[in-house]
Amino acid sequence: MSLRHAVLGLLARRPSTGYELTQTFDRSLRASWHASHSQIYPELAKLAEADLVEVIGHGARRSKTYGITQAGRDELRRWLVEGRPDRSKRDESGLRLFLTPLLDPADRRAIFERDLADVDHELDTLKDLRTELQDTGSPQAFASQVELGIRISDVLGDWLREQIAATTETHDPERQSQIHTPDAGHRSRSPARKRADHKDEQ
Amino acid sequence: MSLRHAVLGLLARRPSTGYELTQTFDRSLRASWHASHSQIYPELAKLAEADLVEVIGHGARRSKTYGITQAGRDELRRWLVEGRPDRSKRDESGLRLFLTPLLDPADRRAIFERDLADVDHELDTLKDLRTELQDTGSPQAFASQVELGIRISDVLGDWLREQIAATTETHDPERQSQIHTPDAGHRSRSPARKRADHKDEQ
DNA sequence: ACCTTACCTGTCGAGTTCGACATGTCAAAG
DNA sequence: CTTTGACATGTCGAACTCGACAGGTAAGGT
């Protein structure tokens, strides 16, 4: 139940409408938690019901601005401080990257290049955000978080560039790809190896 | 629908039982995708139903070893290559880290230290894995992925150490925490600021 | 005046996830 | 011989997620 705490956290930063929260999830929180508006609006209603947030104003176009209550702040702190490790992530791009060694070089390269474009774009966004935070003498508190995002994007970008370089170089004959592009033809090895018993490795 | 492809991917690396897959999800895939056995077993059944995997052997304790079929390989490749960006992640620890600026220094520090211990532990695991891969002259293909994991853990660890150092140093009087520890007392500001209209920042 | 483009809030159903429950096997230690 | 602990597979219900559907509002351009 983290969506609840993500919303509380954003409202602790500043009061917002559901629409603004949706945008913040897509911008600042994109790298650690995703939620669509169809989750956010019902969640706000539930939170208001539980008195963890409250409507503190009405704006144009029927919009409601929510603010966190003291009970909400207490609950948020409790969650932040008492949290167990729970290091389980969900990251489709990461999964894809993990599986690339199964592909032959051309396919692999295509994936790396697509991801690199993506990472570079994200890096631009983050650097803009950093500049923006510096210029407006605003609260600053979240500057370190942006910095972390930039550093991680940097290492990911470097890694991707290395991998791309590696596909152009050596055609390692040892390393046989498991999944061939449909046309590649030679489908020779026995299709189903027997394996009655099995011991662990890794 | 990524669980399906995560399972296919692992079976493309080597045939495994459901139990082994569960362990691999917890070990190697922990950083990019999590799944529990209560998802994995039903998913294997569905995949077998669709002829994307097949039972290729029976082991001790009623265990079934699954292998990927050619249709499974084709489907896996299709997914890997045709994937859209989809950079939406889900990472509870990341979310927590993102929200730490809301806390006062003592709480913040506690979170950083807990996370640092966690990251250091993960780093050890990854370094062991790297050594293991080098020693056993095994397929090697996944060495780069391990390397990436190590690099990211490194920057995260460095960042956390910096943040911890920062909490001991300057007690910045500008930066007022939003969420105080229950005892801290001084709860003075007006509880609900009015906010009828609202313009965007960020 | 009309149109387009954000802005803004909501619901619904199908599919996904996860903790808890349930069951049984085998090896080694005591 | 009995107990402990790892091995191994499965189901179920409650909660969560997400794309699609739906509808209303205000500003700016032509």
C-alpha cells in the first residue's frame, strides 16, 4: 500500500489538486513510482474519508485542492520511519536489459540504442530540473534527489554506450545467442534436452 | 504482462523448476522484477497451456522441470525487440528516499543508514556473483549485467554516505522539516492555509 | 460563433499481484 | 524413530492496477 503514502508525501510538500498530483507522478516520481489518474482520484477520496487529507480549496473548473492533515503527517512519518527493507522493484526496462544477452548482436544493439535515447532524454529533463531549482531560490530540499537521479542516469548511459561499442567490435564465436531472428535459419540443436535430475548453480 | 516474459527469459537461459525460478527471481532479478511463487506456478501452467514452455523432465519431490519451446523463444524475442519505452517503475525504497527531505535530520539519517546497510549487502552479493562467474568458466554472457548492478549500487552507496555526512554537519535553519517527530512539540503554524486559486510551479 | 486544446474529475471491468493457507517429500541430525 | 528444515507445488480471496469510457470547463485562436 504505497500509493497512499506517495500521495501523502506529495501533499506534504505542497497542497495540490488531483490533476497536479497526476502530473507530478509523471514528472518527479516517474523514476520510483507510477500511478495514473484513475488510481489517484479514488485514493484521494479514500484518504479524505480517513481524515488523512482534506479539501482546503476549490479552484477553476470544478477542481479541488487537497492538503495533508496532521493525522496524515503522522501516518506518513510512521510509514517512512518504520519501513522494512522491501527492496522488491518492478522495472520493465531493467528486465529487458537483463535479458539482452539472449539476443543476437543486431537485436541487442537496437535495444541498447533505444534505451540510450531514453536515458539521454531523462538526463536532460533532470538537468533542467536542477537548473530550475537553483534559479528560483525555492526550498531546495529536493536538490539531492535530483542529483542522485542524474548520477544514476549517467552510469546507465555510460554502460549502454559501452555495450553498443562492444556489439560493433568482437564477434565472439563462443557466445551463441539463444534467440535468433526469424530468418537466421540454422535451427540445428536438439530441441529438448533431457533433464531428469538437476542441481543448482548460481 | 511482463511476468510472462520474465519467466520465458529465465527459461531461455536454462531449464528450471518453478522452485528454482522463484529463487532466481529473488536473487538475480530482485533489482528489476519481483514475483512470488504464488504467481510463478500458475504462470507456468498458463505458459505450458499456450505451448510457450513444456515439461521436459521430472525430478525429486514431485518437481517438474520446464523448458522453453521454439514458440516461446519467438514470443520472447518479439517482446524484447518490439517493446515500447515504458519507463514506469515501482520502487518503494526509491519512493522513501525521494520523500526523506520532509523529515527532520534524525529520522532522515536513520533511513539513510538502514538503506546503506542494505545497499552494502547487495553490493557484496553482486561482487560474489561476479567472482563466481569468473571462476567457473561459465557462459559469461550476463557478466555485464552484474557489472551494471555493481556500478549503480556504488553510486547509491556514495550518495547515501554523503547524505549521512550532511545530516551531522550544518543544521540549516532555513530548511524546516514538514513532519516532526511526535514529541517535538512546537505545532504553531496555522493548520490549514487557504488556497482558492493555484498556479503551477515545477 | 466555432473549434481545438488543455484542464479537471470521475467510474468500470478485466487483469495482476500477494499474503495466507494447504499439502506433501526427502535428508540429516539427534 | 522422530523432529527439523529445506525442497517443492499449488489455491484462494482481497487488494491493487490500468486502459477505456465518460463528461464537463475555460482559454485562445480563426
